[in-house]
Amino acid sequence: MRVFPPLTALTTAALLLVTVAGATPAAADRDSDGTPPVKVSHGDPYAKCTIGARSPDSVVYPGTEVEPYLAVDPRDPKRVVTVFQQDRWNDGGARGLAAGWTTDGHTFHRSTLPFSLCAPGGADYERATDPWVSTGPDGTVYAGGEGVDFTRSTRSALLAATSRDGGRTWKNLTTTHVDEQPFFNDKPTLTADPIRKGTAYQVWNRLDNDPPGPSSLDGPGYISLTRDGGRTWSKARPFVRTSAVPNTQTIGHLIVVDRRTGTLYDFFDRLTYSDDLTTVVKARYQMVTSTDAGRSWSAPVTVARDTSVPEVDPNDPATLLRDGTTLPSPAVDPGTGTLYMAYEGSDFSGGEFDAVQLVRSTDGGRTWGTPELISPKGVPAFSPSIAVTERGTVALTYYDLRFLKPGNTTTLPTAYQLATLQHGNSKLRTERRISRVFDWLQAPFAGGYFLGDYQGLAADGKGVRAVLTETHTGAPRNRTDVYTSSLRSGSGGRAAHPGDGRRTPRFRIPRDRRAE
């Protein structure tokens, strides 16, 4: 079971909750079938900003772009907006959030999201984090994120803005909710309703540690929504409650919408802690349903057990990694309504390390099947994202460590993979690499070597478009960049089954060295 730090300092714990939550990277080309990957992040708009130092031990990583997400205009797949953290801090958040936009699918231009003081005209917060973006059926782009203060106060706020010109400019900056300690808001996501013009939903978890100390944690799910294209947002309210079970919180809320029926599905992880709040004693992914555009919600249904374990370098378990553990990635088939959820779990490694797992429901989420292994057997894999194309092809992206050789503790060769399942059939699985092989240990360190708590994947015409983070070696002022590529799903690549061990060396963490 995953172990988290004590919540004696709620802000720090909340920001780091998802942590523990070869010499040179190989120069092999990406093996993508589609447009060649292009760099999204260009330059550093916040390089001269001096705001945000939390303590003498605070370290900012200039020129770093991490934790990307993306949205594709449903009217034109060449119109894409990506968002990401810019200049990550080691102890929570970044100097600000930035965006990259394109009208041709190839050339990306930069804009700044107004979610922190480092951004021109930005909100009155020292740092920002958790970028998210979604495009509605009329082309309105909704961006969300979180503003955080540490030195002047201990505020955390949910923020939203809209763009009506494809991400060039941002307007309607709105604070949808704000709290001070002992409350902390975390992991917001934002979904534009694909069939209701002008409607979007922002969801997150709100941690309540009042009074501060053991045996007093509550973390319900909250929602705010807009019906007028982001001009105004409703008062935030809880829609998933946790108070019935002491020391319980939710995290990773994300809404997907069935375009056939208009039904909303919110997925999340529910964590229950020990009395001293240091250990998770129960964890399960759940979902709730709304058939009236978010006005009311069903009781939770359990989707799968969260069997994730602390993420570490397999050859050096003292080296912590930070990835998408505890964050579900759901999707719905636009033609059939089949629901899918990808997540990290250790079911197929006997609890040794995480791989990418998939569960599905064909009855609107009432019942769920058993987990399927998607990433190659015997290889640690991280941060899955999922999307379903118009033709019903299920696509998943993830990082894995198949290129790491036993005994190598100086680098961590990592690559981003795309797996496709024709019509959702795992027997028709194909896989190919869509990134360079790069060294994960060059990433900024924030509770673990950090590429982001998530990456992005979206349906893109007949295929999918991925956005991901890669590192650079020997570039301390440009450790990471964000890349994107449009990929024709289901074509090219070597057919492979998760049990196929070719090119996938096994890793085993010695039991006496595993993180507790």
C-alpha cells in the first residue's frame, strides 16, 4: 500500500501528495506513424520573475516545462492548445502556467496563462500548478489551474480562463474557489461539455485538516460549472462526500461525457488513511454519474482497487520518481458508450512495481471488468493517458523503462509509448515508441524526479494527438521540453501482447530495499 508523508504541514503534503506519489540517452529516432513530434515549448516567459521563493531551501528550475495537457478543437483537429507548468519549483508548483497553440497542427506559438503574478495581468498568487485545458463544441477553449501562496498567506485557489481565438489570448479570468489553511484545494481538472455549448465543469478535491493534526482529515470532491462560456462560474459545492469514513479523501477527479446521452461520469481515487495519517489503509478508484448536466450525482461505484506502489528507480530504490500514481485516466467510446479507465497498478507484478492497467464497463459504469495489462509484462510503466477515436480504437500512452539495463544507477533511460487496441480488443494490440529515449534523472526534482503528475492524449480526427515531456542531458537551464505529435492510431508498429517479453527486460526490486 502506498505510503504518504504525515499531514502536519498540510500545504506541503497536499502539493506533494502524488509523489512516492546510459550515460547519454539513446539518439534513436521516434518511431511514430503520423506527423513527426514537434516541440511546443519555446523560450521562458517567466525567466526574469523573482516572485515565489518559499524559503532559503526553495529551488526553481528555470526553463523547465512539465505536466502538459492538451485540447483539440472538435471542429478542426489542426487547431490544438497545449498547457504546461513553466519553471517548476522543488517544493510545489511553478512560476506560472503557459500555453502553446497552433492552427496548422505543426507550428506552435506561445501565450501565458494569467494564473500567477509572474504572468502579465496574472492572478494575485505567487505560484501556479495543475494546468488543464478543454475545447467546447463551439471552439471556446477553457483553461484551468491552481494559484498558490506560501509567504504572504497560505491560500490555494481554483482558477479558470477562456480563449475564443484558439489560445492566442485569454479572458474571463475567474477565481472559482479559494481557501486558506487548514483547507487546501488540489488536482483540479476542467471538462468542456461536448454537446452543450457554453457549458464546462471544473472538479477537484478540497482537503480539510481542521483542526490541524491526526485523525481530522476530510477530502470531498468539489465542483463549479459555467453555462455561459466561462463568463461566470457557479459557487463551488461538494458533490462527492467523504465525511462518513474518518481520514478519507478523494483525488484525481476527472469528468468525461457520453456524447450519445449527455451523461457525465466523474472518476477519482478514494484514499483512507491510518489514524496518524501516515499510511493509506484502503484505496479504490470510484466514479459517480450525472444525467442532468451536473446538477445531481449518483452514489459512488467502485471501478477498481488502487494497487499502486511507491515509484522508484528499479536499480536504486532510494531514488524517488514522481508520476501519475493515484490519478485515473478515463475515456468513453463515442459510438458505443463503453467506459474505460487506465491507471497504474501492481496487480501483474505481485506488488513489486506499477504497470499500466485498463478496466472497462459496457453498462454505463454499473459494473466493471477485471484489470487488463496494457504495458509490457515485466517492465515498470507510468502515467497512462487514454483516448478513444471516432472509429472505436482505444489508444493509451505511457512512459516505461524497457531500455534500462540491470546495474545502471547513473541514468534512467525512459521512453514514451503508444499502445492501440482496435475496437478495444486487447488481442489486437499494437505498440510503438513516440519519443526519444531520454534520461528521466535530468528532470527537476520535486518530491521525486518530476515529468508531471500527468501527460495528455486526445482524439484527433481519425487518430490521436499526444503531448509529453522529455528531458535534456547537460542543460541545467533547459532540463525539459514539451512535445506533441498527431498519430494515426492502429497502424504501423509491431503487434505485441502484454505477455510478449521481447525487448522488455524484467526488473525486480529486492524486498529488503523496497520503499515502505
